[in-house]
Amino acid sequence: MLLTVIAFVVALGVLIAVHEYGHYRVAVACGVKVERFSVGFGKALVRWQPKRQHPGQQTEFVIGAFPFGGYVKMLDEREGPVAPEERHRAFNTQPLRSRAAIVAAGPIANLLLAVALYTAVNWIGVQEPVATLARPVAASLAEAAGLRGGEHITRAGFDGDLSPVQSFEDLRWRMTRGALDGHDLTLEVAGEAGRPARQLVLPLSRMQAKDADPQMFRKIGVLAPLTRPEIGEVMKGSAAEAAGLHNGDVVRAIGGTEIIDGQQLREAIRASVDGDQPRVQAWQIDRGGRSLVIDVKPEVREEGGAKVGRVGAYVGAPPEMVTVRQGLVDGVWRGVVRTWEVSALTVRMMGKMVIGEASLKNLSGPLTIADYAGKSASLGFTQYLVFLALISVSLGVLNLMPLPVLDGGHLMYYLWEGLTGKSVSDAWMERLQRGGVALLLVMMSVALFNDVTRLFG
């Protein structure tokens, strides 16, 4: 819990500070006087005023008690009287291009931060599972495409444009993009025993996926990388202990069905029920080079309204891992590409939610973000950097949405001013601001409802 709170607060602080620094830095460069730079709202916990600042600046820096936002307060005639000798330093007196640049700088700073974070991850390197597939889910798209489990995917892509697959997580990202965008994914499978590589197509366009959730991957049929079907730690008083299973047992078959990987073994255990009753099955196992047959009677548990089998043991050995690391230039380029891909996918998903082609369940709020912050931090430094990059992209894209209360809304005002030669009237500005606040509150309510449903539902 403490790690989750710390990871969440650090993430908010970094992302908000970078966003507001974008506004601040460009405002100073344009000659606008910045009166206050605040990370957080409410009572000031810390405040200071650096002695050495840019000429004409006496900016006060503040850290507020509530970290859910921030602001940069600039000299502006619309917010109070401005001395005649400083009028040229007021935000509202600046040329249109300067005002637009100052407003756009915040979201752009978040996108640049994402590039830097993805680049850092590429340079540092991250341990990820090898792109060797477990047995696909029965009657799934992967099974229909010809995957049987154990295939090593070397390349993948859309519309015949294939590129190397570096890890299972890389493949999973491409499947997510294909399913949400409605594009078929071509896979190149490495040949075995001197045989040439072959290609097959995952028909993801048939899915019409609306949610990037576990059910989407069950429909695709690719849930996990290949793992040895090995029994790990056996819990005391469990069905596994009662059957005589030991830590290190490798399961070769269940009821006459060959078991080739840990995911298939987990699925077989889940399915080992008849209604409300457990199904006793003969397990063929390898224990230290000896072949044994053991009858296993699972426990019946309810999950998501369905009855499933459980044996009370860790199932499946850790997958084979690979270190994914890029060179100096390639790391930067891949950081730019990943930021672009995530931004484009985010925009398309937002558009689909607006027209009803994607579920509003994809909206996430502070509770989900905090939960993911803690989980990513517990997995290691690089995973936390990936989390920060993803949230930074989301923050940058969200702020560019044409809602009046967001940076994108102000850019729409400036677009209108550039096209017509006159600014939006105060009356229209007030109406649009009210509408924008109402819409933003609705979005926040939906996101919070989704958070509660995910975490406590």
C-alpha cells in the first residue's frame, strides 16, 4: 500500500511538473511575465522564489497540498490591473502565435517526456518473455489460424509490412493495436528442424473489439508465453497436496490429453469441473525422471459467476526471458515511434468512444492509475518508467482534446481567431467553459465508476 501511494504521488508530481514547465518555459521565452508556478492546488506546503531568474521574472514556485493538477499564473489584463510599463509582458497582449505556442507547450512537454522515458527504457534494457507461444485457447482466432502452441514468432506486421518481434510483450502490443484498429496481423513463425519459416494471419478484424481487457485476449487466444507445465509451491491442505503432487513435478498429460505448456495446464485445471462437482482426472507426471500417474480431484471455486477448478499450487514455470535493449540512435527512434503509436491509438480510442464504437469502460481514473503505479513500481525501475511514459502520453493527448477547459479548447479559440481575425466573445467563452466543465465532470465520473468496478467489483 505504501509503495502504491509513493509511486502514485511521484508519478503525479513528475507529470504535472513537466506539463506546467512546458507552459512556463515557453511563456518566459516569449517575454511573458510568470507570477506563479504551482504543482498542486490548495494550501502551499512549500514555496520559494529563486534569486537568479530570467530578466523581468519574479516567479514564485509552489507545491500545493492537493497534487491533482497544477497551474502557471501569468500576468494578464483579464485577471487584474496591469501597470502600463508591464503591459507588453501580459499574456493577453502577445501575438496569436505566441499565445498558441504557450498553451500547446504543456501537452507537447508531456509527449516529449514520453519519448525520453521510452528512450531511457530502450537504452537501459528490460527483461521480457521470449515470443514463443503457449497453446491457444480452444475455438479462438489463434487456433483457427493454425497456431497449436510452441511456435516462436520472429516477425509480425500489418498489410504485409513485417518487422522483427523482440519479445512476447512486443507481440502483445501489436495484437492490441490490431484488435482495436480492426486490422489483421500477419505472423511469421520460425521453422523447426531445418524447415523454412511460415506465415499465417490472425484475423483480428473479425473481432470488432471495444475493450482492451483480458476477454479480448481470450478471444484472440494468445494469453501467455510458453512455460513449462511444472507444479510449483504446493499449499498446505490443498487439492494438490491431497493428490500427492510435489514441487517440481512436470505434467505431461491429463486424462489422455497431452500438456505442452503451463497456460494449457492452467486452462485444463479450470475446466476440470462438471457443473458444481469436481472431475477426477488421471495426471501423467514426470518426477525426477520417473513417470507417474496420479488421480487429482480439484477444488471448485466461483470466479466471475462461473465454476472453475483449482488445485492450490503455483502452476507453470517462469517463461524464458530475453533482454530487450536498443543502441543509442535506434533507442531514440523507437522511443519516438512508440510515443506516436500510443498517441495515435489513444486518439482513435477516444474517437471510437465518442461515436459509440468503443466502450466507455476504457476510461480510467486516479484509482486505476494509482493501482498500476504500485504494480509497475513493484516490478522494477524500467517497468515504472514504461508506466510513466504511458500516462504522460495519455495526459498530453487528453489536454489536446478540443474541450474549452483544456489546452486543446484554448487552441480551438486561437484557431477561430486566426481564421476570423477576432477573438471569441466573452459571452460565448463563458458558455463554452460551462459546457466543457460539465463534460469533463461526466468523464471524470465515468472514469471513477470504472475504477471502483475494476478494483472492487
